[in-house]
Amino acid sequence: MLTNHNEKGMYSFNIDRFYQNYLKGPKLFKNREALEPSFIPDELPHRNLEIEKIAGITACALKGDVPPNFLCYGMTGTGKTATVRYISQKLAQHCSNKPPWWVYINCTVVSTPYRILAHIYNTIVGKEKIPSTGLPKDVILKKLLGLFDQHIKDSICFLVLDEIDILIEKKGGNEILYNLTRLNENLDQCRTSVIGISNKLKFMEFLDARVTSNLGEEEPIVFHPYDANQLYDILKLRAEVAFKEGVIDDGVIKLCAGLAAKEHGDARKALQLLRKAGEIAECNQTKKIMENHVEKAQKDIDKDHIVEYIFSMPLQAKLTLMAIFLLSKFTKEHIIITSGDIYEVHSELAQIIPNVKQLTHRRISDYINELALSGLITAVTKSMGHYGRTKIVKLDIEFNLIERVLSQVKKIKEYRLMDYKPIILQTDKVKIKNMVFKKLI
Ligand SMILES: Nc1ncnc2c1ncn2[C@@H]1O[C@H](COP(=O)(O)OP(=O)(O)OP(=O)(O)O)[C@@H](O)[C@H]1O
Ligand SMILES: [Mg+2]
């Protein structure tokens, strides 16, 4: 309806008409924010046991005593962050005087020991007092101890280290954790308690024994993935807050829950699917969210994951994919792409970009395997008689999508590789021992 073809037969999108129609269309959302990851709902279904355990550990803060340090872990989207934030709100509601302080640190964002100390300091004073680099760590630590006693006085301060595994991988990570879990020994008035959250189940193996004993006074709280029925309950409650009445049927919510349950019972994914389905329905100006909107939303999310995945690959893997892309682009579909061709084109690309090493056949073969495992390509091993074995490779995702993503990779853009035609496909050139010659005929 909104996608027209102009007089030259080219695709054209009429943005004015789109906005006019959108405004006239039905409004499905009542509170869109209720489907955002940062929203803390009034209820967290199926986290009763976890809430009960954490409430038990932290209750003594209500009477001014210091709760022990503890850890929460479980797979992604199982409600760890939401539960800890929920507890912080509840604890504040039930404190008659001096509610505890909470400093929340997301270690993927604030990731170095120095920045963690600076972040805690700045959060407590409420302004950017400590620069993000510069001072020696022990100086900030001393300042921080002083601040705890002067500013927080005899209250409790919870330090939540979310994604704590990222910190452990960093240089000095164990040391800062050790310091943070022993702050009370050097404080006169204030008392602190550390809550570590992680979705890497094995991260404890990387902790120093002394940190493990400081953090492990309590049994870790384990968050299990949700099944389809549990996700349905979570989505149902959120849909009631997010959408206007009668906009979504139970069957559609069940479909979202079922699709998300297949992907490791992740509530974040389930909510994302529901939100996207709502947005698609609104863009289509329908009065209700239908199953086909959920299916379309799932496809869009899968595409987003492909984009994210390609961007996160190391440069050499991107260049291996680029070689496959160029071979597909410049050959007709029926021409077979072998691992040998990919090796050749990758070598050409590596010569164009400074400081990029040429790889061996073996390394290229490893990258081909990785790309195949991730579902970006298919690779079938074929015997070539006495020439040995080779892999026959084919792109397994939409050509336009991969073109769009690769064209945004910095080095590919900088060296204009999107239009590069591999020498092995140039009919007037020939490559002999890494040298390119013009054919004389
Ligand atoms: N039991 C629940 N009830 C309602 N909403 C929930 C529940 N569990 C999770 N959610 C919602 O799902 C989303 C993801 O939850 P959360 O961020 O707490 O996951 P997480 O376990 O911290 O994941 P990660 O390890 O990836 O950080 C949030 O929007 C949260 O509100
Ligand atoms: Mg989290």
C-alpha cells in the first residue's frame, strides 16, 4: 500500500503518506515502556523462590545490620537484574528510617577497576567528582572509604556488580573484588554488602580463592530458565500494562511465549518479540496484534541477530565472509565456490588492507567451519579424487542483508572492497605465485 514503484519502475517509499496513515490508524499501546528491559513490573511471576531467598538474606538491613555478600547466577533473561532491582525497591518501602543505599554497577559498561571505584564515588556524591582516568587506584579507594563514612554514615550501602564475570576477566579484576568485599574492615560507620550477578555459570572458577570465600558466605541464588507456560504468565501481565484492552488475544501471547521458550527460556527475548509484534501491527494499522505479526517480528529479530553477530566477528572472519560474498556477487549462482577460491580471494583482500596477515589454507578452513556453524553459510566437504578434498560453500542468508552489513564494516568501507572484483574472476588477468600479470591475448 505504501510501497510504490515510480514511473521508472523503481521502488519508492512515500513517507508523508506513511505518517498520515499511521496517525489515522488505531493506537494499540497504552504504555510502551512496560515492554522495555529497564521497566520493573509490580510483580515478578515465577521468581518467588529467588525473591524469598534474597529477601531473607537482605532483611537484616531493615534493622541496620549488614547483610552478607552473595551471588546470583543463571542464564540470560532469567530475571536476575529485575529481581535485584525489585528487592531494592521493596526494601526501601519497608524501611522506617534511613533506607539502604544502592550503587548499581553494570560491569559491561563500567568495566575497569579504576572506573568502578570512580563510578561508586560519583554515584554517592551525585556528581562527576572523580575523573574517569588519572588518580592512582589506592588514592581513590582511600577517598571512597572516607566518603562512605561521611556521606552514608551508619547506613548500609549495597554494591551491585552486574555482569561481574566481565570484571573478573579484566586485569586487576580479582583484586578490586577482594577490596570491595572487604570494605567493612576499613570502615568506621557505614557498612557495605556486595551482590554479584552473572550469566556465566562457570565464572566462579576464575575467582581467586580469597574472593570466593568473601563472596560465597551464602549459597548462590540460581535462576532457572522459564518454560513456555511461565513465559506466558510473564507476558500476559506485561501485555495488560502495555497494550490497550482487547488488542491482543491469549493465543498470540502463547505463540510469543512458545517461540521464546525454544530459545533458552529468555524473558527478555519474549518481551522483545511481543513489543516488535505490537509495533508491526501498529504500522500495518490493524486493530489487533495477530499471529502473522509475531511471525514477522521473529524474522526481524533473527535478522538483527545476524547483523550483531557479523559485527562482533574478528576482522579475519569478516574478510573470509567478504571473500565468499565477492565470489557470490561476481559469479552466476550456479558457479561453485570452493575453499581454494575463498583462500585466493582472502589473500587478495589481505594484501589490500595494511597490517592484515595472509592466512594459511588451514586457518581459512577453520573460519569456513565457524561461519557454517553460525548458519551464515553452508559448507559441504567433497572429495576431488587425487586432488584431495575441498569444501563447497554457499551463502545461507539473504544476499541483500549480508551486503548491507559488510558495507558498514570500517575496513571494508575504507578500502572500498564492496566493488572489488577478485583477480581470479577477472578474465584479462592471471595470478602466478602471488604476482598478477595481464594476459597477452
Ligand atoms: N519473572 C519475571 N516477571 C516479569 N518480568 C520478568 C521476569 N523475569 C524477567 N523479566 C523481564 O525480562 C527482562 C530480562 O530480565 P533481566 O534483565 O532481569 O534478565 P537477566 O537475568 O538479568 O539477564 P542477563 O543475564 O542477560 O542480564 C526484563 O525486562 C525483566 O523485567
Ligand atoms: Mg541482567
